[in-house]
Amino acid sequence: MLDFSCTDRFDFGSSEYRDLARRAPCSAFQSPAWLSAFYAHLVDPRTQEAVVVVGRDPRTDVLMALVPLVRDRAGGRTSIRYASADVTDYACPVVDPDAASGLEGRTVWRTQLSELLGPFDRLVVEPVRDEDTTVWSRLLAAGKEELEHGHHHVRPEQPFTAWCRTQLGGRKAGQIARKLRGLRGEGAVRLDVLDAEQTEAALAWAQRTRRGRFEEDPIQRPEVLDFYRHVARSDEQPGIARCYRLTVDDKTVAVCFGIVDDASFRYLVLAADYTDHRRFSPGTLILHLAMEEWTQAGGAVFDFTIGDEAYKQRDFRCIRQRLYRYVQ
């Protein structure tokens, strides 16, 4: 049995949440740093409120489960959504493995959760990875549907050059090598892993460079830029953010920002100078070079996260996996 309750305030930097996040099979999108920054910047107090569902062992009061949600009352309707706001790529409840197995077959949890949330017009949880559907199905009285888009990753290996030729084929690997040689003909090329202060400046550069290129680009919203900056300088979890910068003669050509999730790098923001360097495909080059650096640093997975953009298959031969939505 678990005792569930709801709160609009929760200390994600607390030792009890750190302990739960270490035990639970969740992702960096449920980390203390990510959720602290999310609720600090991405819940609009004019129309929204935080809804954090907390499950405790009634005998010990130990935190065993947590579900981060947001209630939205815009337009006269009440909707409850996973804490996503177009920045969280994998929606996952944070549940101790022993507690998760205890939820099986207990519809009382779904009833209790619905009652805790109060009246609402619509509850939506997305995007959900295949491996997280079991625990969501135990928690929600909601139907599951497959999303049109999936998520993508590769597992690069050493030696990296040989892996590229095998993974991409000789023609594509050779094309990337020629682009890199061409960029080096423009000046001294460097790939740097940035510190927190440099990352904040790089994110501002990314915002300016992407302006007008993508419809409804999240990073153009000031609160989203502040959110990413908060994650980059996180006191709760130093080092969770990782930002790559590609330069030619110290001039920024491209930026790739993401988060570290054990042996996975989950890339989130890509920006490149296509005005002066389009012929060198700087976006593809920084992803290629970042992948090489991540592999050399001991990383096992380079995660391109959600979306079925053509370049993920065309340029990197990514593995695609399905995503789902729960709607009640």
C-alpha cells in the first residue's frame, strides 16, 4: 500500500527525492535539477499551478513514488498535463521498483489518483517511451495511443572512424569527412565542451541564431531560455547539462546542448550558422564531432530524442522507437 497526496510545492533537491530518483528507473528528465528548474520557470502562475503527486509508505513515511504534473485552467476548461511544456522528451513517473510491482492489478491506485486530482476536463500524459508504459498503465485510468512520431538514438563505438563507415556507409562517412576538411580550410576548427557560464552564453547565441527558422521554437520563449540556463548551472546536480561549441578561428559556428543521463547524452538544442557556413553542413558536423567526443569520454548512447526529422535517418541511421500518449 502507498498513501498518495498532492502538493503544489516540493523540494526536488531534498535527500529523499535524490534517493528515490536513484532507485527508480526514470530518466534525466525526472532528475532533481530538471524538475527544480521546470517548476521554477515553466509554470505560469496566471493560469497554471503545480500538481506534484507524492506516494509514501504508510509505515515508514519513506517517499516511494512521485508524478510531476501541471493543472491548467485557461479558456474555462481544466486540463492536467505531465510537466512537459515542450521541453521534457520522456514522461515517466518516478516510482521505486518494489512499489511499482506492488501497483500491479490494484485499480484502487488509479481511483485514488483520479480523486486526488479533483475534477478535470482532460488529463494528458505524453510523450511516453515503450519501457515506461507498464507503470503508467498501472497508475492511470486512461487509454494509451501511439504517437505519430518516435524517438531516435545511436550507439557509437570505438574506433569511431571505423564505426562511422560501418554505421553510415562509406559514401556518407566520406561526405562528412570532406565537409570537415572544407571547414578546416576556413581556419582553426575546435570542438569545446563548455562550462556553465560558457553554456549560458552559448544558449543565448543559439536563441539568436535559430530566430525565425522554426515555427513555435520553444527556446524563443524567454522562460524556456531561463529554464535551460538554470539546468546548466544547477546546484542540485552539477554536470547534468553538457554543451558543445564548434568554432572556426574562435568564431562560433554551431552549438549542441543536452543533458547527461548515466551513459546517455540526450541532445535537446541544436543551432548552426547557416548564413556563412551552410556549404559545410555545420549542424551535421557538430553532431558528428560531439558523438565522437561523447564516445571517447565513455558514453554509450547518443540520443537524438523525439521527432522524426529526416536527417536522423539520412545522416546518422538512427534506431527509431515508438512513443505513446495517455488521455483520460
